[in-house]
Amino acid sequence: MKNFLAILVLALTVFSCQTAKDEFSIKGTIAGVETGKVYLQKIVDGRPQSIDTADIVDGKFAFTGKMELPDIRILRLNEQDYFAQLFLDNAKIKVVANKDSLRATKITGSPSQDIFQVYLTELEKLNKQVQDLQQKYQTAMQSGNADEAKRAEIDYKAMIEDMKVFTKNFVKEHNSSVVAAYITLVQLVNEIESSELDSIVAKFPAEISASEYVVKLKEIADAMKTTAVGAVAPDFTMNDPAGNPVTLSSLRGKVVLIDFWASWCAPCRQENPNVVKLYQKYNSKGFEIIGVSLDRTKEEWVQAIKDDQLSWVHVSDLQFWQNTAARLYSVNAIPQTYLLDAEGKIIAKGLRSEQLAAKLGELFPE
């Protein structure tokens, strides 16, 4: 949940339930900027790609065009400074920005953006409560107040559940909009079972069934059945840092943790010390880890392995979110883990920290 908002800000393509018939117009102002260019971008394979450019004249810029379906777009000043993300509907959209506070840009006129903003606003409030409880827990631990720390931990877990419930309810209430499909994709797919995902997808109306995110959710729902607890883990082969191929099934006979991570993933790096301790404790008893990195460069990948002292098996094809194994397992957020028994069957997934420690304790009793 810590990277919840980050993941939403780094949105890919989002469609709404409306069929586009008219044209869109974006009229914007940037206080403090007289001339320059504004770039209209979309995210392609996780990276921004410019699709249109507008000149800034006396602090004003404009775009016009037509959307077959609403989509998320990014605005950048002089192709460098990100200053807005918006759901681009075929509507009259107004953008008001200030050079000294670009992240405070105001966007009005997009129906899809309005829905999404309602969600983000409430989520920010809940996220603030989570952060406060984290701080409360840390303060109690530092002062040696075990009882207060325990209460904060209980409240923290309850708040995390509240956030999940809020998200599920929001999706149900707005299931006629593809914004709900997008939120399901980036927020819920790693938190729910395939049966619940099937139920959510089934409630999306025909008007949005062709949207990229609904299509993706259907693919994930099918894939989740192949990676459900009890299923044999789908096999894959990928190179280690030395260029040697490693096949998942070659690790049969051991309890194996498939750990999807990346050097650029802060929550992954924060979790690594916990995993190192567990590996040191149980490796000699038959526990192995295969780390699947979603890195883009070998240098960053190898340096992170060295810095975090990760002494287990590592593989990557350096394809970022297009990583072959990640796509096979429908991984849309990291860290993500799958725990396999000695026969290669999935016995748990999504385990981290205390949950992973407890499960390994069951599998390798003292």
C-alpha cells in the first residue's frame, strides 16, 4: 500500500464508458512561462511517448483532436517537466498551471478525470492515516512501549483492510466507467482471488468491454487460474547475470520462493533484508529463492544484488514490465511472490515479512 499512489500516478492507458463522437479541446495557461512548448504524451510499454506538441504563446497553449475512446495523457513543459496527468475525454478541458508549483495543476472538464479525482482525494486521506499509524508504531518501538506499538500495529492492519474495502466499494459503485476497471487492474488484482476478479469483471457493462483494461483484466483472471494456490507453477527459463539459462523446474525438490522485484522498486529493496535473514535461516534446510528482476539495465540489476547481498538465484530478461515471467504470472505490481512446494505446486502467494516468516516456520519446524 505504500506505493499505492505512485503506482496510480504512473498510470498506463485508461478508457471510459462513453463512446466518443465529438472532438476534444485542451486550453491551458502556465503562469510564469511566456514561451516554450507543451508536449502531450501517452505511456507506451511503461514509457512516455510524445504524440502532439503545442507552442506556448503569452503563457497559453492549446490542443485539439478526437479520441476514439477516452485515454490517459500526460502534459510536459518543454518535454522535461511533468505537470499534469489527465483523462482525455472528447470534452472541453481546462488546464491551469503555475511554473513554481506544476504539481498543483488544476484540470477541469473531463468526466473520467472527475471520477478518478474523487477516488484519489479519498485515498489520500486514508493514506495519511496509514502513515500516521506507521509513525506512531515507530515512535512506540523507539521508546520501548510495546503495548502502544501493538495497538498501532493492529490499527494499521485494520486501516489497510479499510482501504481495500473502500476500493472494492468504489469499483462496484462506478462499474459503468473504465476508471473502475483501471483501479481494479492497478490496485486489486494482487489482493483478490480469481473468483472475486471474475465477479468484478462480469459486472462491467458491454460499453466498456472493449477497453484495454477490461481486456487485460479478463486475461489476468484466466492467468490467475493457472497460478492459483494448488496449481503447478508455470515453468519458465531465463538467463542469470552471467548469461546462463535457468529453468524454474530445475529447482524441484526444494521449497522455492519466486520473488518478482527490481532495483528501482523501493518496497522491494526495503523487504530484501527480511528475505536475506530467512534465506540464511532456511537455505540449508531446503529453501531456495529465484529472484526475477524487472530491471531494464544489467548494471543496475547486478549492483542491487551486490548492495543488498542477495546470494540466491537471479534471472532477468531486462524487459521491464514486459518481463516474460512477469507476464506469464500476470504480475502488475512488485514486490510479488509465489511460494512453491518441492513438487513445484503453488502453496502461497503474496507473502512478505511476518507472513513469509510464519509460513516458512511451518514448512521447516525447529
